[in-house]
Amino acid sequence: MDIPRLPLAEWIDVGLDRLTERFAGATKLVADLMETAIDGAVDGLMWLPPWVAILAVAALAWRLAGVRTALLAAIGFALLWNLGLWEPAVQTLVMVLIATLVAVSIGAPLGVLAALSPTAYRIIFPVLDFMQTMPAFVYLIPAIPFFGLGPVAAIFSTVIFAMPPAIRLTTLGIRQVPADLIEAADAFGSTRSQKLFKVQLPLAVPTIMAGINQTIMLALSMVVIAAMIGAQGLGGEVWRAIQRNEAGMGFEAGLAVVILAMVLDRITQGIARQQAGREGP
């Protein structure tokens, strides 16, 4: 006796169709606004001469992460300019920063909620397990019917893919605050919000910054994959190199992704060290 096949795929297709029909107007508005913001940010950065932008990034890296990171940023971005990958690198950087901002804006409050509420923890963390084990390419599929092809769909899928570390490490940072400090705050009559904003969150900042660092790295990897649904940037260069079987062009674009990842990683680590130093004795 054959067991009837569960029509899971059909249920998902019907559900996506109904959601798309119901929220078509809202998603189109969001897509238009985000596309305008992306184009404006890219145009604004492209308006600057590359050497000015490189010096600005190097100065920011020096201020936040030290001389070695500033040299890495200056040399790496100068190489991108030399290889003719400046505009794709700017497009990728803008998409990564927007996706990270959205992911952290959603993920950090959810992490706080999971840290303070056992019920929320039991609900949120199984969902995160599901999100982190789902193959990255799957997130591209629902993005297309909602936002169409292009950078907005890429950012939508990137936010979903990159959000879990922001939630997990925010929760971890708050839960790792020493119990004696919480007891001291309670002894002084602190309210729940005072404990959160004056004790728990300040002490959790280094761990939260580690979560933001991981969110940026995941966002960068997903933005490259999202070239398959029309995202521009360095991912588009990699995708074109694959289609044309041009190994050299693909290696150049891959090297550019590595440079961006290293610079962003060092800068966020530098911010985390500064915050840890401020909270230390």
C-alpha cells in the first residue's frame, strides 16, 4: 500500500501566491523606496573621486581599528580601483550595509526579547536553527515573487539569511552578564528597563558586536550569491565570469570580495575592542 505524498510543495506555492496577491501593493512600495535608497547611496559614493573615498575609508579604519587596518583598507581599495572594480565594489558595500542595518535593527530587539523571556527563547531559537540550516539558495526563491529581480530582492533574502547571529549573540551577551551585577542593580531598586539599558546592554556590547561582525560576513556572502536573481555588484561580476568561463575575471571579483570582507571584519573587531576597553576596569 502506497502512502499518500504530503503536498507540502503545493501548500507552499499556494501560500506564497496568496501572500503575494495580498501584499503586492505594500511590497512594490517597499521595493521602490529601497531601490531609490540604494541608487542614491551608490550615486552619492560614485560622485566622490575614488581616491577621496579611499582616503576617507582609510581614515575611518585608522580611527576605529588602528594603523594596520587603515593600510589594509587603503591598499585593498586602491587595488579594487586599479582592477576596474570600483563601482561593483561600491554597489556590494551599499547592499551589505543596508542589509546589515535592517538585520541588526530586527535581530537585536528579538535577541533582547529572547534573553529576557524564556517563552520567547523557546519560540525564537528553534526558528533560528531552521533558518541557519536551510541552504542559502532557497532564500532567493520567495524573494522574487515579492520584490522581483534586482537588488531589493537580494537585500530581502540577505536580511533573512544574515539575521540569526545578531539574535543569538545579543541573547548570549545579555545572559552572560554576571549575576552579582544583576543582584546589585536589584538591590539599588533598578527597574527592568534601567537594568537592561544601564547594566545588561552596556556589558553585552562586545558580544553584540561579534554578532554584528558575523551578520556582515553572512550578508556579504549572500549578496554575492544573490547575483543569481539580478543583484549587481561583485556578485554580478562573479556570475558573469562563470557564464563566460573566464577564470581570471572570476578570481579578480573573488579577490575583491575577500578585500571587502577583511576590511569590514577588522573595522567591526576594532569597534568591539574599543567598547570592551570602555567597559573594562
